[in-house]
Amino acid sequence: MKKYQKCTIVLLLCLAIVITSNKISSVNNPIISSESACDPHIHIFNNKAYMYSSHDYSSTSTGYQMRDWQLWSSSDLVTWNKEAVLRPQDTYVSSSNSCWATDGAERNGKYYWYFSNHNINTGVAVSTNGPSGPYIDALKAPLLAQDLTPTEEYDPTVFIDDDNTPYIIFGYKAGYYIAKLNDDMISLAETPRLITIDNGWIDDANFIHKHNGIYYLNTHGAATRSYNRYATATNIYGPYTGRYLGPASSYPDGYLDHLTFFSWKNQNYYVYGSTTKRADGSTNYYYRNTKIGVCNYKDNGDISLDAFTASSVLGVGQFDAGWDPIQAEWYFEASDDITKGQNENGFEIKNLSNNSYLNYPNVKNMAPNTSISFYASSANSTAGTIEVHQDSTTGPLLGSCAVPKTGSWTTYQTVICNLNNSAGTKNLFFVFKGIGTKLLRLDWFKFEK
């Protein structure tokens, strides 16, 4: 990761760099600007992203007014379409202004929508017609009844493990509880168990994801609170050990409401509800919008949230040729063999071998016949070649350049690639060619002005 000349990844300075960039042609962060979408849980079904979210009703509300649950979809994380709305009157809840957090899952061709009835209980609806619904209340009663455990039965997370076992996690003041779900996804396979978090916290908004065999349990990323931001374990039931997400200055927006994670196309993301501002400049916690940023993992397993991608007005899945530089780890898609790793400046792309590729779609403001500077390293005698293609790995070849041996994996060199391209927005694929595996490593690239 190259050091920015005009910021040190402090949120406000990074945001200023994006806003003042010339000719930003569109804004897609927050990802949905037409209305509120919050408490986001994103799942990938049929190679498409589906976001189950709650919905703050009005920007003028002085308390939580949440009248339904919503389902959004996207094929590129840039353009989002509302797929379905689940109303409390279509469920056992009947009537409510407290349609709190929600989640979804797929099992045996059916799709399940789990929803919080305030902080009282949790229900589930089912669709037999694909993720877009329609959804029908599966039980006409709560799945998690109010008196099920000593905690509050709301804010569900549904996690399906590598062995295809489904779990539901929920709770607040008396702790988080976890239980296996039966194969029908609408009944519990066991009595819920309390999750132990050493050096942990008390809060709602739980979320569990898994990376490299480690379970990550987290809550809100709240810069004003003192507890650890997430915890890890080698067993889904725990015990979990609290870990620190980072100082307040590293948080986009200062407060990451209902922080969640997902992976797609060999990329890792974090998602959260961003609070908004009132006319008087005060923070409005009752009208939230969703933002997405790139998530990296340090070599020791620590989570590292990329501040620039979440605070950029473009968000993820879009790039601007004026950014100096574009970090290689911000890609939208990578071949399965590619991994991300730490280096002395941050993160880099590793394991680039013959026919490996990286995809950077929607690169805006490209000048005609421009050039790219790649910052790469290689310990091989012949590092290989970087080909720049348009629209696909086999699309029109815009240019290519050879990467020389740099002496070691930690010694980087700038390599310039001249392109034959027209002006405008391009969908770029970097394809790596050479003999053998681990041809080179890529830290960042930039377009010459």
C-alpha cells in the first residue's frame, strides 16, 4: 500500500481527496440513497448479492420508526434493486413500528427471511419461488419466543458452516445465545446455549462469519464505546476471545452501526449502517444508510477495515483513474488462486501465477492512450507479464508490460504499461502470464496524468 501524499488514511482527509477529484460522474455510496436501508446482512445467491435490511421510515424521526423489512439485490455492488418488502401485517406480528434487524438464508431451494419483532421475539418467512419471494410467514408464530432464554430474542444472525450445519444467533443484555437449526430452517435442533466471550461486551447486533477456519463474532463498531469490537474462536460455540478492531480515527463515519461481513468473487467486504446528519449538524441515529468497504485480514488473523473504500463517494465496485494510487487489494473480482497478504505498507496481492487475473470494473475518467504504473515485486528470475484487457480476461488487449526480477518479494519496482484505449469508463482485467506459480506480487497501480 503506497502512502497517500495528502492523507494518512485519516477519514476526513481521505474523503476530501475523493470529493475534490475532478469529474466524479456518479455517486453510489451509501449504496442506496433513495431511502434508508440499515442493519444490513448480505448473502450471495446464484452469483448475486442479496441484502436483507431494516428500514428507517423518515429522516425527521426523533426515535426509531421502522415499519417493514426490505430485500435488495445487486449484480455489481453498485446498482441495487428492491426485490421485496416484508410487512408486519403479513406476519404474526400484525402491526408494528419496530421492525428491527433481519437476516436471510437458503436451504434446499427454499429461501428464509428471519425478522425481529422489536426486541421481543423473532419470526421467519419462507419463499419457494426464489430469493425475491413472495415470502409467507412459515409458523404464524415466533421461531424464537420471548421467554425462550434469559436474553432478548431478537437481532438474528443465521450462519451456515462449512459442513452445511445451520445456526441461529441472537440476544442482548443477558448475552448472545446460539442454537442449531433443523434442516427445515424453521425449528431449533437443540436448546440454545450461551456464548462465552472472554474480555467481551454487552450489546445487540451480533454477527458471525468465518475466515481461514476462525470464527469471528462481532457487534457494532462503536467508536465511542470501550469494549472489544469483535472476538474469535476455533469452535462456533466458543469460548470467544475479545479482540480490538482499531482506534476511533480508523473508523469510517466514526460509528459502524450493525457491522456485518460477506465474501464474493474472492473478495472480502464489511457492511454497516452509516448514521446521517440533521440540518443543524447533529448526528441522526434514526435515519441510517448502508455503506460497504473492503475488508482485509492481517497475517495474525486480525480484521483490518479499509477506510478509503467505505468513505469514498464511489464505494466499492467503482474506481477513478485520478486516484493516486489505486490499491491492488480493492479489486472487485480475483481468480481463486490469488490471496491478499500484509507487507510493510499495508496489503498486497500474492500468488499471482500464469493466467491469474484481477478485475477492476467501472474505472472512470480514463484518458485516451494512457499508461499505468504497476508497483510490483518478484524473487523469480523471470517474473512474467501483466496484460491489460477490456471487459473480460480474453477481451481486447489494451497493453502489456514485462515485470523484471526485483531481487526479493519485499523489493518493489515501478513498471509502466502503455495502453491503446479510448477515453471514458472501462472495465479492466489484469491477466498475469508467465512460467510457473508465484510470478510476482502487486502492491498498487495508478494511471499517469
